[in-house]
Amino acid sequence: MRVPFWSTPREFAIEPLEIEDASALPRIHEEDFIRPWSEDEFADLLAQGNVFGFAAREVGKRQLGPVGFVLVRQAADEAEILTVAVARSARRLGLGRSLMDAVLRALHAARTASLFLEVDETNAPAIALYRRLGFIQVGRRPDYYKQPGGGRTGAIVMRRDLH
């Protein structure tokens, strides 16, 4: 998104997700997923001891809630991205990268060995980001994601080794 020279650039902070954020997450999630997760589903996940995440919040507008988030589950020395989403109004500003960088730092500090994720095979921008972050394809799941109109697309399973 081009910003006119007279505009003030938007600033964002990446902060840990809190259970109180659960009410704001479905509206972001529904922009990308046919069956978005509910507030209760997000709250249940955030209440689990092995699930954590990060939120992107616009500086000075915390009351509006997150504009992006990532949710991660950790088990033993592995972790998986459960979901990641950025509101359409805040895309192409580097927030997906910033959220993933926060996850990678946290997992590195926890001495986690590997991080896995699944991505829709048609989501070229996300696949490109994950490859830039060092993820490699390790598998595929055919007909994994539902699409508008009833079709289905496959998922690419990716992994990044963290040490």
C-alpha cells in the first residue's frame, strides 16, 4: 500500500496474545477461512498451557484490538503454527513477517527443535514468506482446505529446523 508523503506511517507493536483478545480474533480469521474459529475456540486454545501467540496492534489504537495474530502449539521439542491471519486493512505492511519473527524468537529461546505449518497451496504470498523464513516443504495434504463455492485445495506441509 502506498502512503502519500503527507501521511503519517502506521506503527505496529507485536505483543503476546492474551485470552481477552479471543473476542477480536474471529473477525480477522473470517477474512481468510471458510470456517472461521469462534471466540470460544480461541479462548479455549489460549487457555491451554502449551499454546501461545502474538498480536499485531496499531500503536495508539489498542482499544480497537489486534489487526493480525499468530497462534502456536508447542509439544516436547516441536511446535506448529495453528493459524495466522492479518486483517485485509493491514496487509502488505510486513505484519505477517513480524508475527512469524516473534514466534521464531520465542521458540529459539525455548530451545524448540522444529516448527511446522500447513499453508494453502494457492496462497503464493504466504508460501513465499515461509520460504524466505527458511521453511521447506516436507509433505502435502490433498483437498485439505475448503474454498468458496465448495471446491477444495491442497495444503503444503512445511518445516523449519530451529537449531
